Amino acid sequence: MPDILITACPPVGHIGPLLNVAHGLVAHGHRVTVLTSARHADKIRAVGADPRPLPYGADYDDARLDADLPGRAHTSGIARINFDVEHVFVRPMPYQFSAVQELLAANSFDAVITDAFFLGVIPLLLDPTLARPPIMAYSTTPLFLSSRDTAPAGPGILPMPGAVGRLRNRLLGLLSRAVLLRPAHRSAERMLRAMGLPDLPVFVLECAILADRVIVPTVPDFEYPRRDLPAHVRFVGAVSPLPGDDFIAPAWWGELYRGRPVVHVTQGTVDNADLTRLIEPTIEALAGEDVTVVVTTGGRPVSQIRTPLPANTFVAEFLPHDVLLPLVDVLVTNGGYGAVQRALAEGVPLVVAGDTEDKPEVAARVEYFGVGVNLRTGTPAPQDLRDAVNAVLSDAGYRTRAGRLQAAYASRDSVTAIAALLDEVIPEQAAAR
């Protein structure tokens, strides 16, 4: 029975998918320990795993990042990536590393599955004198890997074919590493030197590639084709929560069966502090349309919605997507990677409006694969939202292409694939000793 350590940064978007992995591995007979924020301990126990808390210097509440990190709220795009890499991911590195070392010294783990942005495992990958089990990096974002076939990750630039595209990608890559995202990389270099470690041999956003395997929780059909993709990068399919069994339908649930198109709008569970960015404009945009609008606030009080609710709009703090999405015709979202894939796994086309974290990259893939409209902003106007929703509803091609992706997702069992990777990598490490 393999003994697995999972390490994850505190934000819900990082630990959430790995809790689903932990649940699946426990069901496969693995023993699983999860190192992350202490506030997730009950959720970890609920999936059958053993929680271990991060030390104070590495633990934080992602719901309070804007309040706890002055200046963050005023950033977006490239500036937000630089800010978050330095303050959210690099700064906790020594504390994370110390916690991992302590766990490895006290336990005989067969492998580590780490959130790709949990940089506390980087010293283990850089220093060959440190004993370690095999490490598999789990990408919680679209692939942030350099390629001659893609533009550098971050701003959501679409691929361009041919020699001109490859030249563009090379020049943009140089610009990104040397100028645009240089502050992020330099912050990692400074930290590693302070810890007495060598410099990263790759760019900081691509350090997952140093692991023994890179787990990509999607299907190849929803990732840009790369002819230079390293062999140890493996697609496993989407990792989604197991269906719940405690759903109680709200009183208005029958409205979803009246034959009108259903439009669901959400800002997810992380980037939902300001509902004026997407939820309120969508409510206003669709107030006079012949659709039923379902709003979820991601756990925020419904009272935070300040715009009047039209007769065609219904609101809840949370609705399970495994129950709701099969009834939805269009999802309007700010582009969370998990939410977008959950929709596509149900064949639901999208309207995406996001400009923070990895959301421009997610939105760009929605546009590239023709499964929705990318509004290329995080604060769309109501008219633009109305036009985008109507475009998706009126063009059957969006639903057809989303249906093809639905079939691709259905063909893969992500947790079984991850368990197979463990069976592959653990003997390799043993043979190398």
C-alpha cells in the first residue's frame, strides 16, 4: 500500500483539486498525508487523508490576500502574476521546505504529489545530496511551459502557426523572461541564494518541469499542441469533485425546466469579493432576455448583490455543479480553470471574462478551441455580456465543439491515471538507488 504525501498551497484553487486526488487515492488503497493550511484539516479528514499543518510563515488565508498584501488589489495581468509569485508563492518557500523536510525525516513516503506552485519542494529538486522520494508536480493552471509553438504564458496570447508564429513566440519569450516577468524570477533567485541553493535552471513559472513527472489535469484536446512537450508531462483528464448526496433543491428549481435557455453566472470561490465585476453586469445584461439566469456567489452572502434581481434571475450562495450544469445552456464565468473544465465535461459552452491569475490563459483556450466567447477583460460591460451570451446561444457550433470535449473528458479517469503514474515512478526511484 503506497504511502503518499500531498503538498499544496493554501488557496482553494490549489488545495481543492488535490483534495479530490487524495480522496481518489484513498479509495484506491493508498495512505495519504496532506500538508497544507491548518484550516483545511477537517476537509482532509473527510476524504480519508491525514492532515499536517503548514507553519505560520507559509500559511495564509487566500480570502484575505488583498487585505493582507497592500497593493495587490490594484494589480491585474502581468503585474498580478509578478506580485503573486513574489509574495504568495516565493516568500513561503523556506517555511514550506522546512515542513516537508520534517515530514520526510519522520515518515517513509513512497512519493510526493505537489501543487506545482508549492515551491517548498524546489530545494529537493535542486540539491542532489538531499534524499527524497519521487516527486510529481500537479499543475493547477493551464500549462506554463515554454514552447516554440506557443507564446509565453500569462497574458493569454493565442498560438500563431508557421515560421512567423515561431519567431513571434521566441521574441515574446525573451521579452517575457527578460522584462515582463523578470521580477517574479528574480524574487525566486534571491530566495534560493538566501537558502544556499543554486539558481533555477528554468524560468520560475516552469519549475514544475524539474519534477519526475508533471501531472496535467486536463485532456490534450483542451491544451495547445506542442511538438516539444517533454516526455514526462502527462495528461490525466479533469479532476472533479465527487457528486454530492446532500443537495436540497431551492424552491425555484422548477424554473429551470420551463424550456427557456438557462444561463449560469459565477465568479467562483476565490475571485468573488467584488460581485460588480461579473455577476451584477450579467444580471443587468440578461434582465430583459428570454432566458433563466442562475447566479451563485461562491459562498458570499446573497445580500452582497446590490443590483435589483429581475423576475428571470435566481440566486444561491452555492449549487453543486454536478447537479446544475446538466441543465445549463451557457456558463458565464471569470475563467477559473476548474469551473471551465467542469462545464466542458458536461458539454456546456462558455462566456469568459477574467484578467487575474491564470484566467487570461484559460479564456484564451476557450477561444482557441471554439467552445465559447472570450471577452478579454475582467470587467465587461452589460451590452458585451448580452451580445456574447446571445452569440453562444444562437450558434450551435459552440455547443457542438463543447460536446466533443465532453466526450474527451469522459474517456479518461483522472485518479486512476494518477495512480498508474505512481505505480510507474515509484519503482523507477527504487531502481535508481
